[in-house]
Amino acid sequence: AQSVTQLDSQVPVFEEAPVELRCNYSSSVSVYLFWYVQYPNQGLQLLLKYLSGSTLVESINGFEAEFNKSQTSFHLRKPSVHISDTAEYFCAVSGSGNTGKLIFGQGTTLQVKP
Amino acid sequence: KAGVTQTPRYLIKTRGQQVTLSCSPISGHRSVSWYQQTPGQGLQFLFEYFSETQRNKGNFPGRFSGRQFSNSRSEMNVSTLELGDSALYLCASSFSGRMNTEAFFGQGTRLTVV
């Protein structure tokens, strides 16, 4: 069975500092990996995704994530965070089979302090 | 292009009642998935519909059911509500529901059972 582990439930960081949100997955088959962001009282928004090809994927707002097959990881990084990045971040892996099922980690709350 | 629309946004029900939540996917999307989000259990997959057929189902009791109409709109129903059903219910749509396609989420319906 596939699973996702987000190693930190909360990550406090000061504005303009770098941040890394960790995600490890477990799967016996090829996977597709996603990072979603959720702002208070909102749904989920896709931040970035790894489907195939380059293992380093980037979002339009400065986040990047690297797929590491040997370490079964897909950590999310940003070199300099802003107050507006405060949100909950979810790592997800596609379920097996021909479905759209996503398996989510427990989420990491990023708290950016001024 | 309109996003995924979920109605209502907020709902308060009494234990033992039933409730129906609605989800209108992005135009052209044929796959609709439902997720339950709670502080304790995180995001859990309920079920997925594709072309009016349930394609995948999560580990929830039979009180949770759903359906999809010919226009791809979907409803989920919860009968005999319990306090533990209080949650944010999220709907996601995608074009094909295949593992490598992006899922777009609605803002959710927050259900409170009293």
C-alpha cells in the first residue's frame, strides 16, 4: 500500500529565511508526486508536481521540490519565505491503478514570522 | 473558466439526520473525487466517480454514498449523521482521473454535526 509521511507537523521560520518541508513516500510502483497548499478556510491548490523527467520541479512562486527515488523523498524548499507563505502544505502521491485517488500526508503548517 | 464549485459552503446538522453535498466540476472534467478532512485523520479519500460510475472507494462506512450525473456534477450523501462526521468535505475534479493528471479542488463544505 502507498503512504506519505510528512515529518514535521509545524515549521516556524522567520521571514526571508530558507525553509524545507520534508516528505517521504512509500510505494512499490512508479509514482506521481504532488505538493498542495491550503490557506485558512480554503480548498487545496496545486503548488507543483512530479510526473516524470527532471527530478527538480519548480512553482511560479519560488518553491521547488526534488524527487529522490533512492531516498523515496520529495522535499519542498524555498530559499526565502514571505509572510504570505503562511499556510498548510500537503504532500500527496497518486494511488495505484487507473484512478485519480490521491494519498495525502498529514500536512505541515508553515508559520512565517516577521 | 470557472473552478470547482461546492455547495453549500457551511452546514449545521443534528445527529441522526442526513445531508447531501454538491460538487460542480470544471467544465469538461469527467472525474470527481471526494475527500474528508479532519484535524485528527487529515485528508482521507472517500470515493471517485468517472462518467457516472464509481471507480474507487475509500474505507468509509456505507452511510457515505455518492453519485455522478451525466453532466459530471456529483453529490455525496451522508445518512444517520454522527458527531464524528463533522469535517471539511472537499471535492476535486480532473479531466480524466488518471494518476498523472492534475486535480483541482473546490473550497469545500464545512459540515458541523451537533
